[in-house]
Amino acid sequence: MDPYRSSSSSASSPAAALAMGRRHYYLPARPARPISFEDSPDWADDDVDSIHLATASASASLPTTAYPSPSPTPSSSSAACRGGERKVAGATLVWKELSVSLTRSRSGSGSADRRVVKSSTGYALPGTLTVIMGPARSGKSTLLRAIAGRLRPAERMYGQVLLNATNTRLPYGSYLPGLFSSKTSIVEDAIAAMSLADYADNLIGGHCFINSLPAGERRRLSIARELVMRPHVLFIDEPLYHLDSVSALLLMVTLKKLASTGCTVIFTMYQSSTEVFGLFDRICLLSNGNTLFFGETLSCLQHFSNAGFPCPIMQSPSDHFLRAINTDFDRIIAMCKNLQDDQGDFSSVSMDTAVAIRTLEATYKSSADSVAVESLVAKLMEKEGPHLKSKGRASNTTRIGVLTWRSLVIMSRNRKYFWSRFALYMLLALSVGTIFNNAGHSLSSVMVRVSAIFVYVSFVILLSVSGVPAHIDEIKIYSHEEANQHSSTMVFLLGHFLSSIPFLFLVTISSSLVFYFLIGLRNEFNLFMYFVVTMFMCLLANEALMMIVAYIWLDTYKCTLTLICLYVIMMLVGGYFRIRGGLPCTVWKYPLSYVSFHVYAVEGLLENEYVGTSFAVGAIRTIPGVQAVGGSYDISSSANAKWVNLLVLFVMAVGYRVVLYVLLRLNVRKHMRLLGSWCCWSWTPQSDYYSSN
């Protein structure tokens, strides 16, 4: 007999466990016995002492009412009140026969549907932690997105998802009470709920030589940001991703603390320690989209024992579950089947996972746990609970003001956005200015100044790629907030635009002061201000182009490579290496030279400098400045030509932002993923947080 498997009868007998030799198993002896942990930490903090683990029954039982009180157990409720915690009205979520299919196109054969989640039924009650667990590619995140109403365009849902027995969409939305009134107390409540009081005065991302928050605290901070909205339901995808055991346990304790206030918490997880597993109230176990179990955590241990797969006493329950249902272990068995250890063969990996999955699924479908879940789901669907309404959102003016101020603070602290660019621009201005210094004011100096202006404009635009990481971070934050309906496309664009103006103008005027007077351009205030405004408008247009590229790729390397290629092409058609009129009409002149920043910026600056001037040729003859420049660059002799170039740059700055607005509004990245054939790079969040008010 396989030492890892046992029959249902032998698994339920303590005597049978002794007969198995050195192996010991978790054997639930009575329905209401809680899991005990020998290495459980001795909590000394008062806030953590308010967390009481409710006794997990071995089988699902019906509550006395269809909608149980969102308050936790009396002991935990009183402890929570002593800690000053604020109660919230949770919500009951029920999903019945929920299936999700993924449509994928096949070249030459149309499209094919693949079932990612298959007929899943379950529920989540107020004041509880419900975990969706399973191996990789088992459908955990897809099921969570389906329950939260956040499926991707290629995914289609079948079945029912009810909120308090009503078939309505979850009311996502933001709530900012007032600019100065009760916002501070709400933020302090969220900080306390996530046990972040020790880090309340720390900078999140760090600053210069100050370290940023550790990964565990940043994860809890992301959840605290959602708690500011006072959610009834909180959805979290992989909250323990890339966290060490201590940070993972602390995060789960804080989530348990949050659930004790009445909030309904649903999250996915790949694996957990024994201590973390003991904090779960209910578990939904998936494998290849099939529900192998749904119910109380102790009932899951009993379910595996009844199916013939008891959990060894020295093994974590979650490790045992995933060992039994993860088909990747079959490859390990194939590699190890001819090897031996001190005890003979690799008996601990000798289980056939395909057989285990079929056995567990069949056992669950015919078990009392499945019947109890179906009965409770039916009862929860009978009586409608209170309708949850969105708490609304602040006015657009308030949100734009808040986002503008936040972006200003982030940009001032983020050396990748402002300080690095400021240093690079000043270094460029000093370098170009000193190289082209003392050019004189004779006819021969015209070519020198044309070269200096072209080099300065080209490299100012090229060095702006140093701000790509900051733009990517901004778009990722926007994607998260827009998905939770905390922000909107127009609010984001206006907030980002208004916050970027002071920084761009500061780097423009500081570097222009150095460059303008080092190379000896005309010493007139109005001409200098035109120079500054032209460079500022050029950077505004370039900033919008960078945002478009950052949104398309969301990857620093790809964005940098794309922008450098675009800038090089713009430089080639900028009219310096070959006069614009002499460019080949196809592609190079039309349309590339007409969408290049360099053309309009350099033309405007040269017209600003040389229109209306003249140079002496010999003793009595003079030529106009436009004619002197004509051999090097093609400019107009009209006094208004420079304003036309400035207007074109302004139109570019606005036009690129309109393009960005359309891309964000239509969510082009989602549709790009549907194509698949050419867009093979896509960004997937490591951990997403959804909250429903």
C-alpha cells in the first residue's frame, strides 16, 4: 500500500496512524475542535490580542439568520472596541455555478474557448477571511476577478454572483469627505488598522539617502489606502507575494484584525505557513479550474483525510494540499523514481496527483460539506439584504487639486523625475555653452550658433528619457486607481499636467540661462523669454509623447529604446543634416519631418535670433541674417514665422495629450493583449487590491 495514501476508515482512526510507523497525521477527532499550533507566537501587543481565532467547525453549518451580524464574536468585538476600532457594515457575497471561459484566437482557425473556472459555488460572510487557494494556473485570480466584476475583455463569465442576494454590480467608488475636515481621522484609522503607526511619518518611496518602506509594510500600506474608502468588501490578489514569513504573518494578522471590524475579506493565495493557515475562516481549493473543496479550514483537513490523503502532523496543511493537487509534482516523480534515499524510495513524492485530484473532486461532490454549502447558498440567496450604494466621490475640482498636489510632492521627492533631469540639463547647458563660447558676432559665427542651438535642442529632448521610470510609476498608479474608480482619465491627465508645469519650467529657465548667455545670443529680454517659452513648449510636447510610450510598454527598457529611436529619427529629419526642402518626399519629408519637435523648435529659435538682423560683408555690403542662415538651415524671413512654430509646438503638446486621453479612455492595452500575435509583452500586477464600498 502506498504509505502516502490511506483509506477513509484508516485515516479516521488514531490507532491506524500508529500502525503507519513514523508518519503522523492531523486527524480531526471531533467537529468543533480548533487547530492547535505548537509554535504559535506569544503575542504581547494589545492590538494583536484583540484578534481571536474563532473555532472552525468540521462541517458547514447554517447561521440562525440568512444574514449574520457583521460583528465578530463577542470577545473579539469587545476587544476591538477597547482598541478604538471602527465597525463597518460588511456584505455577503454568493457565487453559484460560476464558470469563466477564456477566448483565444487561433491563426487560421478562428477562436477557441478554454474554461478557466468550472462551476464554482461558494460564499463570503461579513467579518470573515475567505481564501482562494490552489497551484499556479489553477484559476484563483480569475475566480477573484469574476466575483469582483473585474474580468478582462477576453474572459466571459457564466453563473451568478450576488451581493446581499441582489444581482447588482459592486459599487466601487471613492469617498473624500472634505479637504480639511474628517480626512485626517479616516487616514489615522486606516494606519491603525494596518498596524502602520510606527511608519506613519516615513516616506514611502524614500528620498535621496533615506530608505523606502520594506516590502511587507508597502503591501500593508496598499491595503490601508483602500481602507480610507471604508470598504464593505475587500478583494486582494496574492497579498503575500514576495514576503518573508514574518511579514506574511503580520499582514495576515492585520487582515484578521480588519475582518473583526465586520469587513468581508476575500483573497487568493498560493501557499501559506501553518500559523497563517490558522487565521483563515474558509478556504476555496482549486485545481485546473475545478473546485476540490469549499468550507471551513478544519473541514478541509477532514475532507483530505476522508479522501485518503491525511495531512502529516509535521507538515503544513497548505503544503499538503498543494502537494496533492499540483500536477507539477508528477515531473519530480518521474525524475526521482529511480533514486533512493535512506528509507528506500522517495515515498513522500510518490502520489499520483491526477488520481488525487479526481478523488478529491469526487469526494467533495458527494460529501456533506458540498450539500451544506449548497443549502447555505440557497438560503443566502432567498432573502435580500441591504442595498450597498456607492459613497459617492468628490467633485472633479477637488480630485484634480488633490492629485495635482500629490504629484507635486512625488515629483519633488523623486530624483528620477526632476533632480536627475535638472542635473543632466545643467551639465548639458554648461558643456554646450563652453564648447561654443566666444563664437563672436561675425558672419562666420552663424554656422557655429546654428550648430549650438541644434545640439542643445536635440540633447535636451534626448536626455528627457531619464524621466521614463517616473512616468511608468504614475501610469501604474493611475491604472490601479481608475480600476477602483477612485480616479478618471481626465482628472489624471489634468493633475499630471498641472503638476509637471513648475518642474519643467524650472529646468527650462535654469538651463536656458546658462546656455543662452554662454554662446552669446542677442541680449534682449523679449528674445530670451521666447527662447525659454519655446524650449518649455517643446518639453511639454515631449512629455506627452513619453507618457504615450510609457503607457504602451510599461517597461523601462522598451520605453527607453522606443524613445531613443524616435528621437534619432526626429534629429535626422530636423533640417540640420539636410535642409528640410531637400529631404526625400516619401516618408522622410512627409510625414516624419512634420511631426518632429526639432524642426519647429530650431526654426523658431533661429528666426528669433536672426530675423531683422544683418551682417557686414566687406566694407560697404551687408546681408540679412535670414540669408546668412540660409546656407545652414531653412528659415522664414517673416517676423511672425517664429510664432507659427511656437503655435505648432503648442498644438503638439495638446494633441499628444488628446491621443493619450483616447488611449487611456479606450483602455487600449487590454485590446492589445487580445491581439497577442505581435504584442507579446504585457505588464501583470504582482499584487492587486480591490475594494468595494
